[in-house]
Amino acid sequence: MISIINLSKNYGSKVLFENISLNINQGEKIGLIGPNGTGKSTLFSLILGESEPSGGEVRVNKGVYIGYLPQESSFKSDYTVLAELTEGDERIMRFKTEKEKIEAENKADCARYGEVLHELEVLGFFELEHKAKKILSGLGFKGKDFDRPISQMSGGWQMRALLGKLLTYHYDLLLLDEPTNYLDLNAALWLKDYLAAFQGTFIMISHDKAFLTDVTNYTFILENGSISKVQGNYEHYEQIKEEKRTHLLKQFKEQEKKIKQLDHFVARFHAQPNKAASVRAKRRVLEKMEENKIILPPDPRESIGNFSFPQTRKSGHRVISLEEVFKSYGDIQVYNGLDFEIAQGEKAVLAGENGAGKSTLLKMLAGIVNIDKGNRVVGYNVDIGYFSQTRTDVLNVENTVLQEAYSAAPGYMAEESIRTILGAFLFGGDDAEKKVKVLSGGEKSRLILAKLLIDPPNFLLLDEPTTHLDVDAVDALVKALKEYEGTIVFISHDIYFVRSVANSVFEVKSGRVRKFPGSFDYYLEKRDSFSDEDRVAERKMRPAAKKPQEINREKAKEEERRRREEERKRKSHNASIRDKINRLLKKKENLELETYAKARALSNPHFYRDEDTAKEYGRRMKEIEKLVREIEEEIKALESQII
């Protein structure tokens, strides 16, 4: 589909990447990862032909149709939401117009009419509206939104509409730059399942490791000016990376030991004439080893930062509660008599659709949105810290990043520790000396997060804290919040982050808040079932005689429950198969590493002095080739079982 040949891109003296080459093939679902600023979005721009390379080229096969979701933009359209997804594709409208013209001329028996129908069928025209409505519902649009003009929607909902369009129409390749950025957690979960079953080709930039693991089958790693392609999802890539690092560390230690032995020999015998030849030989070996010295890449676990957080003062058991709270915006009632309580040590995620009231609840807890009626009771010794991407008034724009961080630090904290925390949030080196007023919106968000964690209060309220963070920075935040001894309530669409941090889930739905006291996976398993309290309440509210409409609703609920159970079983089945595939891919990778090592040995002419060993190596390589073919066949067979 696409060939990238010796591609280079630089901006002045800053080189993003140099002489990178790889192919993108049909059916590949690729996760593109790398630290912020390495050129991931720029690579998309080069594939689209929107930027000129500094060297090399991108070859796109003729007829390849590319759909693109940018990370930050808005979607301009004169259509309503549904019309954009049924009439907004030029190819479909061209063939549709031609079809209608042929029909108007009563020439439906001509050969061209059959060709036009075939093209429309390939493009999915005949099921377009049904598919569009299904996708829009999955992305969180309500039926009443389908006929809303896109131009009258917020930027976030405009981007959802664009994502819906990309998923509805037939594209040969999708380029998705942080596709979950504008989604709530429910929509992100839906998109994850949709892309896991997607039969097309895409390249996706994402900081959500769980999302990448579940939907991709290849990984591009862009770092240090080069790119590498790994077969397998993100989890498989991390396994390979860890295995290679372990192997490299072993080689590094062996080399260091050998260098130390040689240095000791030279230092001991350099003045003895009878050892002069041996000393010269050892020095030559040392020189060669220094030329080919193994350099260990930084350990990502260490790059997160080995800092410790100041201990927060301990709050009372009840951190905060809302009692009989009412909240409305105009005629829209969000909460009617809400009771809500958070206990010390809870790390709770608010789950639910956009518009359900999650942000309103978080702001009421923070005290920055007034309640209409009811009580907000803050517990004993509770200090509240609130993070929102839109709340940047807590920064002094005349400070440098480092000065602003110092303003939040307790007096005993060393500059090294502060810089380590700033580095974890991508303010390393000279970036720490930037003025706050020149920072982008994303950089300001990261600085507010860093300040919160430099001297954290004992109750954190976080609204989408992972937006604008790369994979390593998300890991830094996860590590920090796992060690944090206080209480957290947060909203996030990042599945990996939620799964890593949350120890309880509050589902916000239809003005009610239901607690699931367990992990996020426990919530996913139990969210569709009624609790005992729900059943009792339902029985109390149910009249003795059921009306036909109620019977029909109950039947519909039962059918929906069965459908969800079948869907759960399907997902479990697919997850089991993908786990087997990942294990096979790991086995294949190990075999290929063994082949590589043996091939290197066989390329050395001196190796053939031991004929038996050379024959054994050759036999083993043939055996490995056969095993690899068998593994590939087994993987294909397993992939065909995914439903």
C-alpha cells in the first residue's frame, strides 16, 4: 500500500528522523509510539503529502484512499451529523448521481449501470444509514443529535462526528492521531472493541497502552531519529523490549567484567619485559572492546523518576459527602436528591457517558460549582487539589517552569527532586527554563499536574489528567498515584490509566450514581447486572398488574441482557485467542533471535574449522525455519477463529 524509502525530516538543525524505510501493508493495524516531539504527527503529515520531506520519499499506491483524524482540530461541515455520514463522501455521491441519471434515462440494462452498482456496493452505500447510526450511537451520539448541524456543535463533538465518518465510509488506510482524546470512557471502550474487530488497515497514535494492546497487530517505534517495526501489539513489543534489554544487560556485564580483567592484567604486568607481548595483545583487545563498547539504553522504569512524594497529612475516614444535592443548568436537571460519599484511601473513577454529569459532580466536590440545594460536607483534615485542563489561572505566567514548580515545593525539597518530577512530565533540560506564558495549553496542563504532585494535598480531583501526555509520562503519573497515600476521584478516557489507578468505580447515569467497590475490570464484568438493592427497589416500584408496554420493555431488557452476555462471551473467546497468538508471536521472536545469532556465527569463516558444530548450526536453522512456518500457519488458523 505505502512504501517509505530513506525518509528524512528536519526543521533547521533539529532532526526528527533520518533515512527511515518501511512498508505499510493491507490488513496491518499499527500502533505508532514514541516520546513527544519525535515526529509521530509529522510522519502522518508526510504520508498525506501535506509536508515535504527533507530527504527520501513516501510512495502511496495508486487508488489508495486515506482517511485522517488529526489530534487537535475542528471538523467543518455544512451537513447535519447523519447527513455527513450518509452524503459526505464524494466518491459515493458521484456514483449515486450517475446511478440516478441512468435510472432516469431508463438505461438500467446497460453494462455501466452494473459497474456503478458494484462500486456503490464496495463502498457500502446500500447499508450506509444503518451502519452510520450504529457507529454514532457507539461514539455517544443520541438519536436527537443525528439531525443537528455539525457547525453548531462543540469542537469535541465535531471531532467525534469526523471519527464517525472515517469509520462509516470505506478507506484503504486510516491515520488516527489520538482518537480517544475527545471521547468519554464508555465511547473509548466501544471504539476499542470496534477497532479490535475492524478488518481494514490503520496507523494509530495513542498514549493508552491498554487500548493499543487490544486493537493493534503491529507496532512502529519512533525514537532517536529512527523507526522500527515489530509484529505484535504493544504488550508484545514491551515483552520483546524487556527480553532484549535483559540480554543486552547480560552482555554488558560480561564485557565490563572482561575489561576489568584486561585492565588488571595490563596494570600488573606492563613493566615486566617478559610479559610485553601479552600486554600489547591485551591492550589491542581492550582498544577493540572500547570501540565496540555496549551502550545500555535508559531503563524506562528509571526514566519515570526515582523521587518520593512528601507524605500528606491523614484525613478523617469520610473525606467528603454530598447530601440530598440538587443541581440544574436552566431547564436541564442533572441531579435530584443525590447522596454521594468518598472514604479515605479510595481512588475512584467516575464512569458514564458524556453529558451524564461526571464533570459537574467533580466540580461540586471541588467546590467550584455551586449546588442548588443540599449539603456539601468536607471531612476532617481534608486538603483539596483540583486539576482541569481548562483551569490555568493557578499559574504565574511570568515565572519560569522551574520557578513555578518551586512555588509549590516544600522548603526541604531539593532542586534535583523537583527537576526529576518536571522531567517525568516532559520538562527536561532547557524546557524547565521556559517562561510559563510561552507554554502551549498542553504544556500548562502538564505543569499544573507536576505542581500537584510536587506537594500533593490529601484529596485529588482530576479531570482527564492524561491528555497531552505520552506513554512514558502516563507511566510517571500512574507510578505517582499508586504511591500516593491520599484519596482520588478522577475522570479519564485512558483505559490503561483507569485500570492501573482505580480501586473503585462510580457509574454516573440518569442522575444516579452507583458504586462498584472493586477494580475497573470488576466494573466491566458487573455493570450490566442489577444489584440486590436495585432489584428490591424495582419490585417496590412495580405495580401488581403489568401493562403490555411494561411486558414488552421487560422482554426487550431480557433480550438486551442475553445479547450482552453473548457479547461478553465473544470478547472472552477473542481475548483467549489473542493471548495464544501473542504467546506464539513471542515464541517466533525467540526463534528468530536464535536464527540471527546462528547466522552471524555461520558468516564467520573461522567458524567452519569445527565442521560438526557448523553442520549442527545449519541443521538447527532449517529446523527453526520449519517451526516458524508452523507457527505462522497456527497464527493464521487462530486469527480465523476470532469472531
